[in-house]
Amino acid sequence: MARQGDVLPIGLIGCGNMGSSHARQMGALQEINLAAACDVDEAKARATAEAAGDRVAAFADVDELLRRAGIPAVIVATPNFTHRDIVLKAIAAGKDVFCEKPMALTVADCDTMIAAAREAGRKLMVGQVLRLMSVYSTVRRLVGEGLIGTPQAIRVLRSGGRITGQAGAYRASWRAKRANTGGILFEVHVHEFDLMRSLMGEVAEVSAMAENFFHPERDYEDHVVVTLRFRNGGIGVLEAGGAHAIGSTEGIVTGGKGSIAYNGGRNSVVYRLVEPGSETVDVPVERDAGRGIQSELTSFARWVLFDETPVVTADDGRRAVQLAEAAYRSVAQKRAIAIDD
Ligand SMILES: NC(=O)c1ccc[n+]([C@@H]2O[C@H](COP(=O)([O-])OP(=O)(O)OC[C@H]3O[C@@H](n4cnc5c(N)ncnc54)[C@H](O)[C@@H]3O)[C@@H](O)[C@H]2O)c1
């Protein structure tokens, strides 16, 4: 067992948009330290390694990193369709693994990954970071404190602003194909599924509609509406995608005693109780500024080093994938899909 003061040296696999963000945020953390960077695009591995310090090794091949880097754990931040095989390789090489969301593209693959980690006695965590970011963790704290009573109704809207010709991370070529991403619910909105579960509890049933209205360069939807029935009897709706020109990330969650509403863009959380004379109250929220990523990486390191309970688990990652999978089944079969487990 490691001692307080110990640091986890980690290898980063995938040094693109998200991997380089992990590398930057790690610079602010005491418990974890980038020891090696790997990307099939060797220039990216070298740039990430150099930015992190002169003793960080660079690799262009995952097998080389796993064999030679001498690290006990890795972060997997490669495109979605590669997660399963890279995670299984890393576990087979004896590494603890932090895997970016979506955990994989099917529940069956998630089960294979969880079973492999269990059998090898390795730790596996999934980067469902949204619930840890300042606005969302504030909403979760208020719900957890019982402010509104048991949550029974939730509405979440998340849409990337659609601006014609705009460049950015979401133009990476692998993102244009469902075979690579799983579709928009895997690529982006496993975040909202995880948030909704973390506020409302487990889901009993999912129905969904999905269309691609405005993105002919992609072979999957740009607008989805998903309705969820929760096991506690509550109901919810997620509207998401990239169709609206005005980007939004907002929601409202309601229980018997009142409602809490958030707006991610404005970094705001407000609540109002239903008791007489109640007014809408603004709740102070710190700017996230990387806090969500820092808390998930710190938690992973402390799980590996000190066996502390992690803030988000592989089962959370699997359940978000399960909701995405069920939603697409609902779209294909035009009926509600029960969630068995
Ligand atoms: N948690 C979040 O909020 C969040 C945000 C963005 C992306 N992500 C996730 O992070 C992952 C990466 O997304 P991104 O935006 O960084 O994509 P990206 O295209 O910017 O980066 C992916 C990198 O992986 C490299 N790569 C591909 N196959 C590889 C392999 N077999 N071995 C080593 N390197 C390989 C590519 O060369 C590229 O540099 C995706 O799963 C995405 O869903 C999570």
C-alpha cells in the first residue's frame, strides 16, 4: 500500500484535445504526475511530453508504452471505438486504467472490460466528468442535502451552437462516423445520462427520437429527444445535439419541496422552494476552470495509491452506455425500452 505523499506516475494514451487537457490539468495536481505520453501521431506524443517536463517519455505505439514506460497506470484518451481494446491491453499488462467516456460502444464491451479488471485485480475508472464540474456538483450537493425533497422530474437541454463553417475539435475526422463515435449520445450525451442518473437514481425505461437535420457530413443524428422513467417513479427529458444555433447547457430538477435550475453557460444555479413567501435564491458557484478534471484525476490517483473510494466508477460509465444503447434501440424500434439492470 502506498503512503501519503506518494505520487502516481501515469502514462497518457492519446494526446489530442482531451489527452492534452488531462496533461495540462495534471500539472496542478500533487497526487499524479505525467511520466509518459503516447499517440500514433508521434509529434503529438512528443509535444505533450515536452510541455509536461524534460523527463516525460514519448511513444508512438501503445504496446511499446505498456512494455517499456515502467508506469503502473494509464489514461486512455483515444477515439471512442478504440477504448475497449486499449483498456483490455493495458489491464493485461498489469496497469490500473482511467478511461475517457464513453467507456465503450456497447454494454457487452463494458461488461468485458469490467470483468477483465476484476479478474486481474486492477482498477478501472471512467471519465464521467460532468457530474464533478462546479455547476453540476453544486446541483448534486443541494439535491443530496434534501433541499427539494426526492427529485421526481428533470429536464436537461444541451446543444452545441451550430455555426456554419466553424472549425474545432468536433471536426476531427473520426467524429464524422457512427462506427467510430457510437453516435451523438455516446460521443457527448453519456455526460447528461450520467448527470441525470446521479440526481434521480436508476432508470427503468427509455424512449427516444433522433434526426440528422443539418449535418450531412456526418452519418448520425444532430438532434435527439430522450424521455426517461426512473425507478423511483420520477420522469425526465433530455433534449440534446448540435442542431440549435444558440448553444445551451441547462436544466431543472424538481421534488416535492421545490426546484433547482442550472445554466452551465452562465455558471449559475438557482432554487426556489414551494413554501409560502419563498423567493428564487442564487447559489454561489465557483468557476470550474478545470476543477472537474482535476477532481476525477485526483480521485483516480488516490484510489490507486490509498484505496480511497472513487468519485465515479466503471459501473457509472457502463450505465451511461446502457442508456445510450437503449435510446438508439428505441429510435430503431419506435417503442420504449426497459432497462433490466
Ligand atoms: N470528458 C470529456 O468531457 C471529453 C471531452 C472531449 C473528448 N472526450 C473523449 O476523449 C476521447 C478523445 O477525444 P479527443 O477530443 O481528444 O479526440 P482527438 O481526435 O483530439 O484525439 C485523439 C487522439 O488519439 C490518438 N490515437 C488514435 N488512435 C490511437 C491509438 N490506437 N493509440 C494511441 N493514440 C491514438 C489520435 O492520434 C489523437 O491524437 C474520446 O473518447 C472523447 O469522447 C471526453
